[in-house]
Amino acid sequence: MDYYFAEGTLVWLRENEQHLPSTVSSCGGGVINFITNYGQVYTYKLNALTRAKVVAMHPSSIEGVEDMATLTDLHEGAIMHNICMRYNQDNIYTYIGSILVSVNPYKPISGLYDKATMEQYSNYHLGEAAPHIFAIANECYRCLWKRNDNQCVLISGESGAGKTESTKLILKYISAMSQHSLDPTAKEKISNVEQAILESSPIMEAFGNAKTIYNNNSSRFGKFIQLNFCQKGNIQGGKIIDCIL
């Protein structure tokens, strides 16, 4: 069956069992040329194309989405393309439902973790504001009282992905929220608990870290951090359990 795509049309091109985001560079004379977002060039005869080989990109993949559960193009290529587009716009966080995907920017992003941002996310439920690790921390903190049950945040990723920094940010947010309406002495006590947990990491890491391509100080073990709260929502203490991998 013959297919015709106007020049500049964004499509998914299937090559080597991968969906490649591509653009139609020319189409005419029975021949169509594609150039992928990665600089590869492919040429096909129009009468040889099938829907299994090339399909027009859905607007949700062209514009990008904050929650990839809403993507119409459902394959690995669409997920990676969406994350890449957002990353290039300094949007390093993206949802997949209630799961947060984070990409290490390897640079500071102004205002991303300041006090105003923390206050902003304390006023929204998960999904009501742009994807952010503070939204996950806030939902976890809220659910302590909403569901009256223990809550857990699982952080995973390859070396250098930012797991340790993400842990620090969640602790920072929960510590800030738990200090609301406390007197200065109590606030200082909670801050000391948070600081003690954060400062214990380098001590443990000194016994089990290694240098990798992406990270000069890569952890060789997993950590389970437990925080204890009183009925008023304030941090009372915590502990860290490490597990050698």
C-alpha cells in the first residue's frame, strides 16, 4: 500500500525493533526520506512502507506530557522521547501515574528546591501541580494522617542517577513540613534529627563506595531510612539500616 507524508511530518520509524522519533525530510518520486532525532538517515520506496514500519506521531508525543500515563503512543520510544524533550526544557521530573521519573540534570536549576517551591507543593495533592519530588514527599506525609498507616518511598536508579540527592530532598521537605507551628526550640530539635541522618551517609559511604564512569562516590549498598512521627506530625527520631549489595 502506498503512503504519503508531507515534508516535515513527525513520525515513528521502526528500525531494529526500536521506535525512532523521526522527521520526513522529503517525499516524492516514489521515494521517502526520514531523518531521526539522532541524525540517522533512512530511505524507502513508498510502495514498500507499512504501518508496522512507520506511523504518524500523535500530538501528545509531539507536545510532550507531564504524566506519561496519558501518552497515546505506547512504546519505549515514546517514553524516552517525552523524557528527553522535558529534560531539554529543564523539566527533569515526569510522572507515570503516581511514579516519578527523575533525570539528573548535572547542573543547578534556579528555584527548583527553594522555600517558595516547598510551600507551593504543600498546598496541592499529587498530580495537581507540575511533577516534582516535593509532590511525592507531600503525598507521603499527607497519607500518614489520611490513611493512618505507615508510608514508604522507594528510590531506585543506576549509579549517578541522583538517588542520594533525592533522599536528601525528601528529608528536607518532610522536615520543613513537620516544623510548622512549632516553637523555635522544637524546630531546632527536629532540624538536628534531619541533619544527623544526612550526616551519617558520608560515614557509611567511606566504607563501601567506589568510583564509576558517572559518579566518583558511588554507593555500594542500599539504605533503609526510617522516620518516626508523633501524633502532631512532628519528627521524633529516625534510624538508618544499610544492606551491602
